[in-house]
Amino acid sequence: MLRISIQTILRGALMAGGIGIFLAASPLEMAAQDRTPMRIAVEGAFPPFNYLDANNKLQGFDIDIANALCEVGKFECQFIIEKWDDIIPNLVADKYDAIISSMSMSLERRQKVAFTEKYYNSPSVFIVRKDSSINDISPAALSDKKLGVTSSTAQESFANHLYPEMKKTIFRSSPELYKGLADGSVDIILEDKLAIYDWIANTKAGSCCEFKGPDLVDVTYFGEGAGIALRLDDKERLTRLNEALKSIKADGTYDMINAKYFPFSIQ
């Protein structure tokens, strides 16, 4: 037996009489239709900004900011975990649409991708063990020391150019970098100050170590803060994300997320 829905019969009858009918979509369907899909890449190994919790769920400052921007900007967002070394090449290759993963806006990166306005700012800093004899962080004083940095980061680039004589160990992720300092595999590390703040201030493992020397804010290597990376030709998404970022800063959403992770403003 042929089954025809009541909606189909009504539509046919009304169209035959010259009257069109549009069946209303559900609120959820309408909301989904109104949102623009956006695939967001994150490293997932940079606590407290982005990391996997015990249930293998993405957490962190970057994730909360991304979700807030997706809500305000009317994006239907999907997170994709990506290796840091591949994150820009695969954005350019259209495997996702944005990188919201604490990426510093260096001059080198600006040649490859477009950035939104900054969504937070953090200097880089050297860190040593508390029992270390290192007091001078000049290139000459550190020439015989072992330095640890994370692969494909602004810190690695800075160290390669300004500390060329130092023997370097390149770690795959920040947690591995911190472990290398704590267990003595390296003498000193260079890291984003906010990224390592929680480890030093709030973990037993991090109590071994301390900041050494002044904050490093070289724009050539560290850029002007962290921004959301997009393809160079993605002008519309860039505009929408900047407007959404402005909105969450104005309505207090940004401040609430900030307070969840840091006892001070990181804008």
C-alpha cells in the first residue's frame, strides 16, 4: 500500500489551489540552519589552555573561549585535535577552518595565515629548578647549558636565533617539556608564562621550579599576543570572529572565563 503523509496531501491540495504552504521547522532545526559550520583545530596538550581531561574530553581556556565565540557568532563548531607541527599546514590545506590554540601572532606566521584581534597576551620566560646555580640568562652565560623548548613554537624560534650556541632538546609537548626540566634532562626551559603558571603555582611537580629573569616580549618572535588563525582569504569569518570577541569582552563572558583559570587578567 502506498503511504502518503497528511502533510504531503495538504501541500498538494493547497498548491493545486494556487496556495503555497511551508511546514515550520522545529526550533532546533531552525537554530542549526542559522549557524555556519566551523571546524576548529586545537593541540589538546597545552594545559590550562587546551587539554584532554580524565574522560578524554577537551577542556581549558581556549576551549571555553571558542565555545563562547561559537555561541555569540552563530557558528556550529566542531573541534579537531591536531599535532602542533601540522596545525598551520593543515589549516591552509582546508582540513579545518580556524585554529584556537594559544597561537602567538608572530611575523613569520602572519605570512601564512590571517589572525583575529588578540584574545589574550602572555610573555615568554625562562624557568629553572630552584636548586639551579643559573642567575644570568644572557646567551654568553648559558652557552654551556642544556635548553628545553617545545617543537615548532615561538620559543624554539627565539632560542635558535638568539641562543645559537646552546645545546637544545626539542620536546613534543609542554607537559613533556616540564617533565624534562623537573627530572634534570635539561638545565633551563623557555616557555609561555601563562601556560606554565598553573604547573608552577598549583602542582607538586612544579614546586621544584621557578621563573628566572625578566619577561620576554619580542614582537618579532612572540607576536602581539595570541590570536585565532584563519586562512588568508577567509575575510568574512575573520570579521565575524572579531565581532564575537568584542561582544564577549563587553558582556562579561570573557572575564568569567578568565577568572576560572587565572587570578589576574590576561587580556
